[in-house]
Amino acid sequence: MLQIQPQRLSPLVQRLRASNPGPMTLTGTNSYLIGTGPALLVLDPGPLIESHLQSLVEAANSQAARIEMIAVTHGHPDHYPGAARLHELTGAPVVAYREATYPHQIDLEDGQSLTCGEVSLQAIFTPGHAVDHLCFYLAAEQALFTGDNILGTGTTIVAPPKGDMAAYLASLRRLQAADLAAKVIYGGHGPEITDPATKIQEYLLHRQARQQKLTDALAKSPLTIPQLVEQIYQDVDRRLWPAAARQVLAYLIMLENQGQVRSAELPATQTRPLDEEIMFPDGGAVDPVAAAELGIDQKDTSRLKLYTLLK
């Protein structure tokens, strides 16, 4: 069977992209082989795609090396499911944040060092996109592996109930303030980023701009989430409005917790068919990755709330 070959990005880092492209995964999930052998670490094996996992094993074999450790950034279905199968194929333990609920053999704490062969990575707890999200720093190459907290292209989704905007912004500021001296970012999707400081600042400014648009809209009148989406995301493809709605909900939860916004129940008779379409698209039309990222399988009454800005 023909194996896909990894792309060497540096002396210690190779990337092999899974064949799972989509709206949430861009060109596919980036799996990384880290090390020079004979011991290699795989970061984010991705979804359960047998050919992809076999390619990771064959890549190691072709370099007279073995996969001796498997690390996962977070428990979304485009990042962790392949870990269990790769563990079966190689015997390598799966390493994850200590509160991760998916199967793993080794718990990681914030700030803990992870050593595989001659390579050492520092785990950095960065919740927000997911409650169990870790970034990893490879000091030997000043390389930061960011999972889905920072992507090579575009911005990431922060969707309740498992996504938390306040925590996400805090994680970005932590990466910005950390004395890492990173020269490159390897994200969970998309290409590498060669100016980490600029990218992190760009992410923070983007979030600030979206939040400002939201509060500006609420300053004019109380609005529901679908009404906010229609105003703030006019220039965005309507097919992405459900994702935008989850982002807006994340902002509103944060602002309400901070005492800047108040919500009130809205009678179901005052909602529109479009409200349901935006907040809870047909589950049958959404792939499992999108469902997990957007939290649309969770029952809540957000679409029945009217939000007011407190002046």
C-alpha cells in the first residue's frame, strides 16, 4: 500500500496531514512527528483514519525509528480518536491533560515537561477552545504547537458549552506574555506561522473588534442572538451563521458574567423560523466534527433570550 510521506518542516519536526478536510478542519488535521529517532513523538494523530495512522507508523519505520509517545492537544473528534488506534499499533502511551475524558495512559499537568528520546516539550494549559486544551513548546527549536487555539489560516471557534470565551482570551494573553521566544507556530490546521507575536496580537485584536461590534449593536436596542448574527456577520456566508451564533453566545456568556449584559427569557411565540435555523441547524446536516465544535447537540434556551447592554 502506497504511504503518504510527511513533510519535514525543521530538523525535529515533520507534518503529516490527515485526509479530513472540511469547514472546521480546513485542509485537514495536522499530525506532527517530533524528534530525530530512534524515538519519535506523534502530536495529534487526528481522526480514526486507518491509512493516516499507518502512514505515521511507516514514516517512523522508514527513518529507522519508532513512535514511542503519542500526545493530544484536546478532545475534539478531529484530534484524538486516532490516538487509541495508534496506541494499539505501536504500544506507545497516549499523553493528555489530566482532566481529559478520552482514553489516555499518562496525565499531564500545566507546565510539566514531556520527554521522548532526546526531545523535550513543555505542556501549557490553554483552555477556551476546549476545556482540556494543551499547547506544547519545543524549546530546542523555539516552536509552539497550538492545536486549535491558533490556526495557520483564519480564526478558531469558541463555542459553549465546552468553549469559554473568557478562558480563551486569557489563554491567548498567556501565550503572548509567556517568555517563550517562539519563532514558529505549528497549528492543528493550516500552514505554519513564522511570526508568532504578530499572529497572537492579530487574534486578540480580532476578538476585540467582534466584541465591540456586539456591544455597539446592543447599545442601540436589546437583541436576540440570531438578530445579532444578522447584524454583525452580514458579510459572512449564511452557511456559517450557526458557527457565528455560537461565537456570539460565548461573548454574551462572558459579558453577562462580567455584569455588562443582562438576558431575559423570550416567549417562544416571538421567535422566527430563522432563529431555529441559525441556533440549531438540522443535526443530520452537520458532520460530527462540526457538531462537537459548535455544541449544537446541547440543549439550551439561548435562542429564547433577549440580551440587553447594561450602561
